[in-house]
Amino acid sequence: MANTYLTRTYSTTATSKRILTVSAWVRRSKLGATQEVFSASRASDGYQTDMIRFGSSDQLEFFSFPSTGGTTSVKTTRVFRDTSAWYHIVVMVNTTDGTAADRVRMYVNGVRETSFATGSYPAQNSDLQPIGIGAGTVHTVGAVGTSAYFDGSISHIHYCDGQAYDASSFGETDSTTGEWKIKTDPSVTYGNNGFFILKDGNSVTDQSGRGNNFSINVGAGGGLNKTEDSPSNVFCTWNPNYRGPRKDMTLTYGNTFIFEQNSGDSSVSGTIAVSSGKYYWEQKIAQVNGTNAAVAGAMHTTEDWSETPEEVYGNANTFGVRSNGNAWYNGNNLGSVTAATYNNDVLGFAFDADAGNMYLWRNGVAQNSGNAIITGIDMTKTWIPFGIQHGGARVTTSTNWGNGYFANNLVNSAGTNASGNGIFEYDVPTGYTALSTKGLNL
């Protein structure tokens, strides 16, 4: 959501000042900074409740100022730094409970959290401020006030006013895979100020039947895009936890956008590795101040990655295309496969991991006369995407893994995709699909 957040200002009194449940599915992008998933505030009295937030140490926390009993802060011991998967988070608060530790309960992926770095619970029967107050209370998704923006994706967020639910009301264990999965239409009660938004998309229209719709607030560089990425189909992105020795490149827009302006070179790996199948993705390279400023369509082996090759063209067990138009594999220059100047051109890459070949399109036109630009890739190994930027060139690389957008811009007019998995600017070649968890099983 970057600098985008959603708000609703209430004029009605809440069903309860003491009992509530929040459920949300989130996929994190940025780590090491305080980020709000859902909060409540009221400017007239300064009250603030951070219902769900990740702190700067990546711990999950519920924080509030109740009417009595001092500040409430319940923060997990463990940290949440997996940017490659969705977390299902449920926070249930019930100040009427006779057991202090049961007055705030947290669940992640169906399991109740029991180990906490801080555990300051609300006094019994205390009112939650400003949640239970009527006029002037503002519920915010993706920020607190106009700060601590959530950088990532949020889906299926429920607020149940006056109800105490555990995680099983919103999710369940898949009988085949054993994975925790979403209930898209849970049977829950919402109360006066409850809501259900971001259901299977970016709609802020309340689906609870209460009519508590939200408004979209967009800051610089922000936007509320609908992404194909979801709890049931996770797409590849760049992984901030899996970078080369220089870690100063900037990752934004849900870790699909790379920017490097410092001296030296930086690299980052993807979140999904493959050893079979056929996959397609698209990349835009812009602001190139040099013919070797970036590498596109690059892959390296997971077996040989150890803080490693910043350059695709000087190392074994890597392949890709430099922005001078030359393809490289295992340190060998295979020659020119496309024109050298990139100006927001859309480069489409098709990786045939069954045959060990890579194909290239430029703005929908097949390069190298439609023949593979790299052949004979060793498919006894497992390969993972990686991106490279050359420092000082002020170059950007925006990747559409099938999410349906480049940076903050939706694709202009989606091409055909027979697999039905992912949205791309141009036609997906027959037999190929997006690099996602669903794509791995097609």
C-alpha cells in the first residue's frame, strides 16, 4: 500500500467499548520499520489504539490507551520477516475476561501466540479508547494518522464490533495440504461499527452489510492497486532478506521495483526458485545512464548463491541479459540478442525450465527471430531470479511477475494468458504461466 491508507470516521456509538476482533491477511514488503495494519484514533482527545502493527524490530504488537489501568502493550517475542508469504493475523480483545492474559489474544496462521516480549494487559472491564467512542472516531487501515504506512498487501480485513472470535472463525486447515487457508465468507457478526473490506480485490466498499465504507487516501508515490497476489496464490517478488554483499538498493512497490543510485553494484534474489516448468514475467528498465547499468531476466542457482555474484556476466551458474543487449551464461558472452537502449520498454522473458532455454520479447515482439536467446541451461540445478543494478547509473527495474502492474501503474491492456494465472502487458507464450505458487502446480 506504500503511502496509501484507508479511513472511515464514525458518528455512531460502537456496540461495545470492551470487546472486539480484527482479522486481516497481510504480506509484508518493508522490514525494520514501524508499520500499521489497522488503528483507531480521535483527534479531539488524543486517544490512539494500534490494533495491529509491526514494530521496528518486526514484532507484532497490540497497543492502546484504555480508560483505566495504564497503557496496554502486548508484543510478541518472535519476529515476522518472511516477505514471501501471507500472514493471517487475528487480534481479539475482551476486557471483561477475568484472566488478564486472555484479555488480548493474538493468532498467526491459526495458532495462538503465547510468548511475549511485553505483556501489559488492560484492566478488567476497562473501556477501549477510542474504539468504543462514537462521533469523531477514525478507523485507519494501513497507517496511524498519516504515518507508519504499511508497505505491502492487505486482504480480507474484518472488524467485528462487540464480538470475541478466535482464528478459526476466519480461517481453516486445508484437509489435503495441511496449510492454513482463508474463509472468504466467514459466518461472523459485525456490530454497529464493524466492517469487511478488501475482499478479493481493492474495493473499500463494506461487505459486512453494515454500510461502513472507507475512503482512499493516496500520498506521494502511493496507490491502491488490485494485485493478483493473494493468500491462495503467492507471486514471486524480490526478497529483501536475500541480497548480495551490497544491500543499499531500494526495493519498493511490494518488492517489485528496484532502484540503485549509489556507487558500486547491488543484487537481490527472488522469492521462488524452480527446477522444472515454464514461466513468464515482464520487466521495464528505465533511466539508463550507461550500457551496462542493469541486468534483466537474470537467474542464478540456489546451490551456488552465497552472498554472491553481483554480476551475471562474470560468474558461473548465472544467466541473463545486460542492458547493452548481450546475453550471458556461465560467464560467457553469447552476443547481442536485442537493441541496447531501454526506455521503459517491456521485456518479456520466458524460462523453459524443462528444456533449459530462455526466450525474449521486446514490447511484444520476439527477439532473436523467435529462437531461444540462451540454451543448454543446466536443469539438474535449481534456479531463482535475481536482479542487478550498477551503482551511479540511476537505473530502475520494475518487474511484473503477473501481479498486473509495473511500479504503481496497472498494465495498459492485458495480453492473452491461456493459463489464467497472472496479468501481463503482452501475450503470454503458449504453455507458460506466472511464477507463483499456483504456477508451480499447473
